[in-house]
Amino acid sequence: MAENKSFAYGGQAVIEGVMIRGKNNFSVAVRTPNETIATTSQPLSPIFTGFARRILLLRGVLILVEALVLGVKALNLSAQLAVQNESETSEEGLSNWLLGLTVAVSLTLGIGLFFVLPLLIVHFIDPWIASSLTSNIIEGLIRLFILLAYISAIGFIKDIKRVFAYHGAEHMAVHAHEASLPLTVSNVRKFGTPHPRCGTAFLLTVVLVSIIVFAFLGRPDLEWRILSRLVLIPVVAGISYELIRFSGTHQAWGISKAISGPGLLLQRLTTRQPDDQQIEVAIEALHTAMKADETEPDKR
């Protein structure tokens, strides 16, 4: 989520750390039990840096898959870094098949919770709903409720509260870099925790766009209704990403503020004010990603 010429750096929080996605590499920085900061970086798969990433709508689906893959990889690396010195970071981790299985399970659970479950709930109350339009809108509102309830519930978990603080630190560091300020704790402290290109904003936008897209699909048999949602998930993800991208690159425009407003509001639940040590970790993650990119030719 930080601008470097035409490129926007982004990232996410992990356990006691931050992951930053660079041009051709991603980095992970974590605060170890002995209070040092351990970092590592790895190259991104060409799948996520090639021509497909520049194709309108398709790139939204690609970025959604990439977020899942990098999220699992980053959590794995953060667990390794937490118990190792930086110079001793092991290359061992999740095998490719286990990584693929983890991503597949995560994706299946997400689709089941946020897309199939609302349909099943609506299916039971459909006999009392007059029109298909009303039924589909109620389905979308249930989906929105599930998302908000899920985020609110996990926010009470102590460890997740710390993850949310690292999430805030990541956003603040990115803001400072976008403003072309030196990455120091005092400069990062000048910015708030919400960011318009946050993954939370993307998820909320997916839910809101799905309400509009699915509203006019009628009310066929349950099997066909579920299939229509599954088939259109890539379309919804593509549209949602383009909206987030537009609002993030035209932040001064009124329409961009309207698009990003709900996502920024939701980030009150998914970010916390970080302490100075958490900000230091976010800064180190961003520095590590940029340094790794500088050592390689741009593959974009």
C-alpha cells in the first residue's frame, strides 16, 4: 500500500509481525521473544507478477488468490522467525502440496461461510418472502451481518488484538512512505491506522458488490442458486478490486471517498493503535521488501 513510482506496496499483519508485498518479493518481519526484529524476504511467483496482473477484472481474482497464498506463507515464515535468529532462518516450511491444501481449505471455508450459508438461511425463510429481489437482498444483508459478526467476535481474542495492532502499524508505515517521509517512528505516528487499499476494505466491498450483482438473479432452485454465486465470485472480486484500486489512486475525489468510506469505517474493528515496537517491526518489513526489490530487475 505504499507508492514507489507507479507501484503500490501493500501488506498484512501476522503473528507478532508484518508482511509486506513488494514488486517482485515479499518480506516478513517479526518481533522475537528476545525483543529483536527478525526479517526475511522471498521472491514472488511469476504468476503474481506477470502480464495477467495488468488485465482488467482478472487481476482482482489473481490478487485475491495471491492474498491467500501469501497469507499462509507469511504466517509460516513468522512462526519460523519467532524462534530463530535472522541469520539462521530456515528455508524449510510448508511444502507446495501442503500450502496448496491450506489455501484450498481456507478458500472453501470462506466461500461456505460467506456465500453458501446466507443462501441456506434464506432458503428456509423463502416461503414467507414475496419477491425474488427481496429474497436476494436479504441474502446479501445476512452475508454482511456474518462478516461484521465474525470480525467483531475475533476482535475480542487477546492475540488477535495484537495482530490488529500490527495491522494498524502496517497501514501507518505505508502512509508515511506514500507521503515520502523518512520511515521513523515519529513520522509514522503522524498517520491514522485506516487505509483505503486494505484487505478488510476489499472484503467489505466484495460483500456490498455481491448484493447488487446477485439481487437480479431471480430465485431458481437452491442448487442453481448456489452455483450462480460460485460462478460469479470471480466477477464480484474483479469489480470489487477495480473499485478499491480506483478509490485508492484518486483519494481526493468525492466518489472515491464514498467508495472507500465503508471500508475505512470497518477498519475501526480490524486495526488498533500500535505501540512503538510494533511500528518498528512494520518499518523494518517495508525496508526489507524495498531492499529486496532494489537488488533485482523489475519483472513487471
